[in-house]
Amino acid sequence: MAVAKALNGGRSLAAALLMVVSVTLSGCAALVYGGFGTEGPGYSGPGPSKLRIAIYEPRRALLVPHAALVIHSPDEHLIYDPAGWTPDPRRHRRADVTYSVTPDVEQAFIFRTPQHGGSHGTGSRAQVESWELFLFEIEVSDAIAREAARIVRDRPALPMTGCAFGVSTVLRQLPGFENTPSCWMPVNLRKALEARGDLSLRRYLVPPAQGG
């Protein structure tokens, strides 16, 4: 009996360790970024309230996937980059949120292009167009966009492998997104969003994305 319990305990521990290793290898690679910057002057910009979900899937070995969320609310535009390591050269990033997101900053983040005074790239020597970007977009009510912004502002920084979990669990708290599964892997989040049928989707090839 004692031997059986020991064997079962060993199997449980091995399964837990295997799950952690699997998530680490197939999830994101950055440690907690947790930058301490300012919110800056703020930016809301024209246009309707909407959510943009960016999912980066590697096209080459030894690269890692990533997921992030861009929020356009009537009051502010934010980037929620959970467990990522994408420093803002303007120093308007705190924990996992970049503030005062102008169109240029958003473009640089999503498509991994350099900004004035810094770069959203990784500094990696990986070849360009190493990631396939799945860019989902949906217009939402002002109330939903404001709630999304509130949730990400209130969250602490997530540790490594937390990007898809961070984005999926934010979405789950929003009206109309309650059925979004809690995902640890960006590919699973991508498949769940594709299955909805109400989000627009565009696909691109982009330079190295800094994973989280």
C-alpha cells in the first residue's frame, strides 16, 4: 500500500513537472518585465472603441510565440503585453501596460518596427519575418473598452509563459467574450478566436517578436 502511494505520488510529481516544462518550452520566454515608467500625456485618438489581439507564431525553430492585446477606449489607447519584454523608449510602460499609445507606437509594437529613440525589436539575430502575426480586431462598445482598460491597469505583471493566459483571462471578463477559454498557449487562443466568427483577421509575416 505504501509502495503504491509512493508510486502514485511520483507519477503526479512527474506529470506536474512535465506540464511545467511543456508550457515553458511551447509558451513564451521572457521573465517578468515589470517596468516602472509614467503614463505619459495620454492618447485617445479618433475612431470607434475596439480591441486588437496580436498573436505571434514562430516560423523557425527555437523561437517562441507571444500574445498581446491593444485596447482603444474613448479615454485612452493602451497596449497590454503580458509577460512580454518590449520596453517603451518613451518610458510610458508600467508592469505589462504601455500607455499613451499613439498610432506610431501601436504600429511599431504590432509590426515590430523601430521607434524613434529605441526599438521594439529583440536585438536578436534571427532572420526577419521569423513570426507569423495573426491580428484579430473587433469593434466594441465604449463601456467594454473602458472595462478592458480598467482590468489591465489593475493587474500585476505576469511571469514567463503568461502572455496567452493574461490576454485570454482579460477577454473572459468582458461581455460577449465570457466563453473565451483560459489559454496558456497562444496557438490555443488563436484557434478560439478564429472559431468565434465575429472578429476580423489579417495575417502578416513580421520580424522577431519579443515573447512573454
